[in-house]
Amino acid sequence: MRKDFGLIIVDKPVGPTSHHVVNLVRRGTGIRKVGHAGTLDPRASGVLVLCLGSATRLSEYLSTSRKRYEAVVRFGTSTKTFDSDGEIVRRTDTSPTVEQVQAILPKFRGEIQQVPPPFSAIKIQGQKAYELARRGEDVELEPRTVHIHELKIVSYQPPDLSLSVDCSAGTYIRSLAHELGEVLESGAHLAALRRTRAGPFSLRDAVPLPRLEVGFVTDKWEQHMRPASDALPDLPMVEVDGETLDLIRNGHRIPAEPGTTGMAKAIGPDGDLVALLEVVNGDNEYQPRKVFLG
């Protein structure tokens, strides 16, 4: 029986949109329900987590997980889009010293307020910001709280600064690049971006898109499918079968060990994710919160 429930971790190349990759996987697998857990801009490459079948219901957990990036910030020019695609709005042709860069990086570590780029998918009164910006309308987005856990220099060959960034979901690396240029008064934009980790998945877990496409042609794409339970490696596992499995299927509670708290993942006899469970306060029972069985 063909598997239609799980995850495919793709190493997206520069060029295609995340939506294009989703459509490609829909066609290649024949599975109608495919979604991604956190978009990548066309100019960005790296880890794109795809959820297939009922695993799309896990995207809310994956899309809010931490991300890690390798970014190239180019000093000397600022653009409308904060990346290389946009019209240049300021040119200084100057670059800061590495000492100047090191001195201001602490301002961008930890919990910070960040204004998203005007050319982003954030909605303003039902319309995406980039649609308004393309029409020439002024776009003013509210600052949002993000957390940059790690921000360090990998290399610096002016005007290009390579950074390693570990950050919360919702962090815009384009905005980070732009703000660095503003604070250093040189102007800057994001010249390149590669996502090296999304939640529990790194580039080591990802299949290059061309290899996945070969799998579609040879009908061997299933070797790249991962169990849905891999999305939540930190949750405790509860093995279920028989009557307990039937109870979960029908949305009924099952016993929990005394003193157990929080969430757990129920794993069936075949090793697949059956449900997400949550302990009901004081009852020593698990309540199914998301059931992945028909």
C-alpha cells in the first residue's frame, strides 16, 4: 500500500518558490494534501519541510520552531525589498570595518523588536504587503517581537559579510540585513540566504530537489518520506494498539501514568504517528487532541 502520510525534507535551490515545490510534490506523489511548514523566498535555498496527507496538521508545530540560516549581507547599497531583487534606494559604496560590525551585533541578539520588510506576505486589511508595495502604496508594518538566539560572523570580505543566524520563527533576515546597514550608516541588503535548519531538521536530512524529481520519474520517491512522528522528537512516546487504538480513533481518553503532564505522541504498531495526546489535569488520562487515523 502506497504511503500517503509523512514528511519530505527538501533542500530547495535558489529559483523556485516554496509554492512551486509544493505543487511539484503534489504532482509527483499524487497526494492532494501537501503543505510546507515555513516558506522560503525564491532567492533563498535550503531546508523546506513538506507535510503530506494528514501530516499537514503538524505544520502549526513545525512553522513555529526555531530556524538557522547562513546569510550574506552586502554593504554599500540599500534596496526597496531589502534584498538583491529590489530597486536601489541608497548607495554609499562604503563598508564598515569588522570591528564596527562586531561592536553593533549585540544590539541584534536576544529578544528584539523587528519591522518586517514592506515586500512581505504579511496582510494589511486583507491584502498582502507586497501587493500594496508593488502598486506604489506606502506600507507601514508594525514591529514584532522576535528572538535571535545566535548571531555571529562567519567571514568578512567587504562589502560581503557572512553571518550565522539562529532565530525564532517569524524573524526576517532581510530586515536584519537592512537594519545592520542603517545602524552602521553604510546601507546594506541581503545578498544570499540559505536555511540550514528548520526545527529538528537540518540539511543532512534534506533531499536535493533534483534528486526528488528523479524519484518521481522512477517511482522511488517514497524512500525520501519520513515518519510524521519525526516532526516532534522531543515529545514522549506512548505505544498503543488494540483496544487503546480504537479508543483514540473514536476520540476517547486513554490511561496515562500517574504524575504524567503535558503532551505526548501516540505511536501505533506499525511505528506511525496515531495521535497527539494531552494529559487532562488531575485525571491521569490522555485526551486525544489530533487524531491521524481514519
